[in-house]
Amino acid sequence: MRPELLELASGLAARGEGFALATVVRREPPSSAHVGDTALVTASGDVHGWIGGGCTRSTLLREALRAIADGEPRLLSLSPQPALEARPGLVALPMTCKSGGTVDEVIR
């Protein structure tokens, strides 16, 4: 994880401000995300870092804000065929990028 994200997380935690960290844990090409890519989302909706292209950003933001609100981590899979990804404990959502690919990420 990038040091500046850790510093930001530390500052937010010290001030008692909510945030979520999202990390790519699996990918299938042609996704632009890579395993280990990380982003921090603040409670006000600011995104710091990178976890994939623009078509994944709105899903990341929505799910990160939900995680901040309810305090529950999420394992997401964004896939062109989300029904094929469905398994217990996984939130399977459609990948909206025309290029396709699959990105699994943990939000906590």
C-alpha cells in the first residue's frame, strides 16, 4: 500500500473520521486494475488512490460509503457475468467497462 494512503488513514482515524480501504485481491484481464491496487474512500466521498478504471469508480464509491455507514466489510466481484461469480459472502455486481474483465476487491 502506498505510504500516503497509510498516513491519510492514520490522520482520519486520529480525528475519528470514517473511511474505507479497498484493495484488489483478484483480477481477470482485460481489467486495468492489478492485485494490490488500493484506494481510500472518505465518508465525504473523496477517493484517494486507484483501484481500476473510471467505470469501476462509481461502484467502489457506492459500496465503500455503505461499508463506512454500516461498519461491515465487503468482498465484491465486478464481472461481465456476475451470476457466474455468485458465492456465499460475495457481492457480485456487473462490470460496466466495455473491455470486460473481472475485478474482486475487499472493502473494509
